[in-house]
Amino acid sequence: MIVSRFTFHVLRGAFLCALLVGCAIPLMPYRSVYEDPVNYVRLERDETVLPEWLPSAHAHPKAMRAEDVSRILGGISVKEHRIWLQKWLQGEAPLVPAFRPEELRLLSRQIAEAFAAAKPDERVTFYLSQPQTSVKRIITTGGLYVHGTELHFILGNWQILYGIPTYGMIYDRRYPMRPTASKGFDLLFEPGEAILTQRHSLWDTVLANTTDELVIDLTKTGIGPLASFAGH
């Protein structure tokens, strides 16, 4: 069977289109709380919340003051993850605040508003970026939710230089809780007694992913009585 050159190009184009559609990254459904040209705070559906299992639902909506959110976020620090040999040669990495003062001002107000509007099956996500060039930016992204009296905070990226790929797919804005590169940092919180210990797999330990999430006991943060964090 002889196929004309025109027919061949049409079929090839259709095949490539089908591949692109099949490989396209699905857009995570969200409700926008705040957005400007370089930053946003959103509410996203949390797939770990199962409608048929009520204990999986989050304690949302949640009334939290912006100053309390600022105090919690201001208590989060980041340091470079170092293995024992690096610690022996270089010592412990210095602690750095997870957020700059201007980021704290933006996030505390918008995250408090997001918690007040969140549904039990949603989580709050944030995206902060500093454009460097037309195709490169420094990003800090993540998400958080309240479950019972526990605040779960996940840092997806922290001051990572992200370059938009030549094929144009923009991953970082679509999935703020997913890392765009290997995580090489540890998360800490002050006061330390408010941190709840978690169990992790060996694989998480190898990839330095054991301390990219904080579970904070809100009753031990000193930001208000337990009643103010009672589930909705």
C-alpha cells in the first residue's frame, strides 16, 4: 500500500498530537484565594481525604488569626541536609528562616483567609517566586492543612532555581507540593516540643525526605487556647 507524502505527514501529526494529549500534565483543580503575577495561595483538593472515611477529613474551615499564622510560619527554619561525613568535615549547617519578612506578611494574611474558606477535603497551597530572567526564577512552594489539633506543613521547594524547560511545560506552578529537584534540606520548628515525631521509610531517609514535613501540635505553640482550634 502506497501512502502519499501528504497523508504521511497528516498521520504523523495526528499521532504526535495524540501523544501530547496523552502525556499532558493534568491541571490540579483549585480555588484561588490570592494571586499576583509571581505568587499565589490556593485551596486544592486533598486526595488523601476519603468521603467514605470521616476520620480522614481535615479540621476545615479553621478560624486562625493572621498574626498566629505568622508566628507559626516564623518559627519554621531550614538547614542544609548533611550526612555524618559532611557534619564531621563541615559541622552542622546553619539554620535559616524558611520565609523572608515580606513573604511572611503575604502568606500569613492569605493563609489565614484560606483556612477560613477551606473545606474538610481541601488543603492550602502556596507558591512564591522571584523572577531572575524570562525563563528562570527562584521558587519556594508547599502546602499545609489542619487535622484535629495538628498542623501539617510540607515544603515542596525552598529557594530552588527553576528553569522553564524548552518544551514549555511549567511544572512548578501546577504542583506546588511536589519538588522540582531533590530535597536537600531539613525542616525545624521552634518551640521544638510542639513537633510530633513521624515514621519514615528507609527510602525517605536515603532521599533526605524525612524532614520535609512538619507536624505541629497546635496546643503546644502558645498561640491561643485549644478551643480556638476546635474542628468545625
